[in-house]
Amino acid sequence: MDGREERPLLRRLGWMAAIWLASVTVLGCVAWVIRFWLGS
């Protein structure tokens, strides 16, 4: 496997990790808002 095939794989893994992190962050924020809303 040369560098040309390895780089798109790393880029795809990076995008998957970024999307996963963004979704976890958004879900955490939504959970915090719901908890705050129900607690008040």
C-alpha cells in the first residue's frame, strides 16, 4: 500500500471521528437542556 491509498483512508477515518464527536456533543447538549428544563 503506497501513500496515495493510505491518505484517503486516514482522511475518511478523521471525518468519521469528527462526525461522531460532533454527534456526541450535540446529544450531550440536548440531554443537558432537557435535564435543565425538567428540573426547573
